[in-house]
Amino acid sequence: MGTAITRALLAAGHDVHVWNRTPAKLAPLVAAGARACATVADAVAASDAIVVMVRDYAASDALLREVRGKVVVELTSGTPAQARGRQAWVAANDITYIDGVVLVTPNLVGTERCVVLAAGAPAPAWLGLGGRVIHVGDSYGQAAALDLALIGTLWGAMFSTLWGARIVEAERVPLALYTQLTGALEPIIHQATRGLLARIAGDRSEPERASLEVHRVGIAHLREACDTLGISTALADAFAAPIARAADGDDFADLIRYL
């Protein structure tokens, strides 16, 4: 990802100084027009804005310890609490701080499809990396929170797809048919999730299409089938847990209180 970000900035005409723990990795970027720096201090001194993407916040903290009076764009993945933990350092060192998240894969960085979320100080347009940058709020943890929520949504879909494929495999249903039907289900899932988010936000104008009891019975059938087939019931158990805690009169959107 760091290479893709650097290439996007170079393509936009920026003067980019780069540093890496493994200097040999910089060779392709230098060939593309970047300027290699021997130390982090050299890169910081040569730059008005510092873009950081490393393994984790601990590694980033070690690199940024001596930075003063700069714009710092943190694109390292982490938690909202880790992002908020930068507040004292920012205040003590005259830092203009942006905590950001690149929402796309490296092949889309530098294209119009690139999306970057930014929290903290107002984000410059160049942070869109060829696409767009969305300022999500002043609190440093807000971009990280959205990143975790969105990647959690993706993981939920991917693990559920694996689970579904395992069930049809065990029952000797052609995987191609499952693939075809998941495609047909996508508009229904989209409508259901949008309706769910609207209800969480307080819009209960549309009636629920299924009671929690209907969901409970369906999940019980799913669990029983998996148990019979020797497939893990962990996802079914996770689905059932908040329903088991629900109070009379709750609907699906109210389950958010039990997570």
C-alpha cells in the first residue's frame, strides 16, 4: 500500500521523499521520481507533510517521536482508542494531525475509485490519492471506527459465504448453483441492510417483515443442519445469542443493544 500511495502522489506532481526500514525496497520508487532518505529525520526535515503507513501504531510512535511542527497523516491501521491516544502528542508538539484510512486495495490507489477517510484536522485534497477524501469528523478515532465497521461488514459476508459453500458442498449441491443464487440474493441483502440501518436510526415507518421468533426458528434449523453435517455451529450460535437476550416487543434493529 505504501508503494501505491507514493506512486499516486508522484503521479499528481508532488515532490515525495521516502524512507523504508529496508532501503532496497525504495529502488522502484526512486526510479519513478521519489527521493530516498537515509533516515526518518531526513525525510521529515525535507517534507511539509508526513504520511505514515507502517505495521502498527507502536511502530509509528517510534518513528514519529521527534517530529515537531508538521502535518502528519497517519494511514497505519489501528483502533479508535489508538488514534485518540495521539491527542497529547499532537498538542505538545504543534502537530496538525489527520488520522486516515485508505478504503480500497492498492491497485485502486491513484484512480478515481480511490476513497480515503480522514478524521482530525481538515484533509487536503491530495489525500484523495487520485480519488476522493471524505472528512468524517474532528475526533481522531472516527476514521478508524468506520474502517473497522466496514471491514467487519466485509468479513461477515466473506465468512458467511464460506459457511454457505461448506453447507452446499456437504449436501452435494453444485457450487455453481450456489454462486448463481447468491448473486440473485444481493439486491435483497442490500435492501434489508439499508432498511435495518434506517430502523436503527429511528425510522420505523416500514413494518418489520419477520418477527424475531421467525429468525430464531430459522437459525435453530441452520444450527441443527450444521451439527448434523459436522460443520461448525459457531456462526449460528453467534446469530442466536442476541436473539436469546431480546425482550418482548424487540425487533431485529433492537438487537444492537445486545451486542
